[in-house]
Amino acid sequence: MRKFSLLLGALGGAFAGYLFSNQQLRKELSAVKDAESAAKLLGKHLQKDGKKLAAQVQDFMESDEVQKNLQKAKKYAEEKFVVARRELVKLVHKAEDATHDAAGQAGKVAQKTAKRAAKHAKRTFRRMETRVRKLV
């Protein structure tokens, strides 16, 4: 609902600015008797001025200055995209290296643990073997 009220406020401000800037529209609206004819009159003016505005916007967008600025913006966006891609690739490589290192370290730790377990098993086997001999 908040967006709707902001939209209405913006449209009201734009409409007031349009009304203040168009002297002919103000004169014609002051002579109108009912709301329906005022709406028709306003629609007629908006349609005529809307066509002019659209033509002016189209001319502005096709101007050399705007096209040059659009090309600059496109070039800037492409450069930033390349930089971002490069940084992302570096980040992925760092993660791969860290994973590789962690896997290597995990392998070494597992190898040491296996050696300790084997030693412990040998000792336990020898102790049990000597106990069995003593019993027999």
C-alpha cells in the first residue's frame, strides 16, 4: 500500500506540473462545466503532448551524445564483468588449492594413525601371546 501512495503522489506532482506549465489547458479547464468534459479535454491534451514527448525522447535517445554515453556505459560494464570473472576464477583456484592441501594433510594424518594402530595391535598381540604361553 505504501508504494501505491507514493505512486499517486508522484503522479499528482507530475500532473500539477503539467497543469501549471500548460497555459492553454488551464484556460480551457476553467471554462468547462462538468467533470466528464474536463476529463475528455485533459485526455485530448495529454494525447497530443504525449506524442510530442515521445518524439522528443526518441530524438534524445538517438542523439550522438547519448549514444556515445551508452557505448561508454556498455564498455565500462564489460570491463567490470571481466574483472569480476577474473576475481571469481582466482577465488575458485584458491579454494581448489586449499581443498587439495587439506586432502593431502588428511591422508598423512590417516597414515600416521594407521601406523600407530598397527604398532598398538602388535604390542597387544605380543602381550596376549605371552599370557597364553604362560597359561599353557
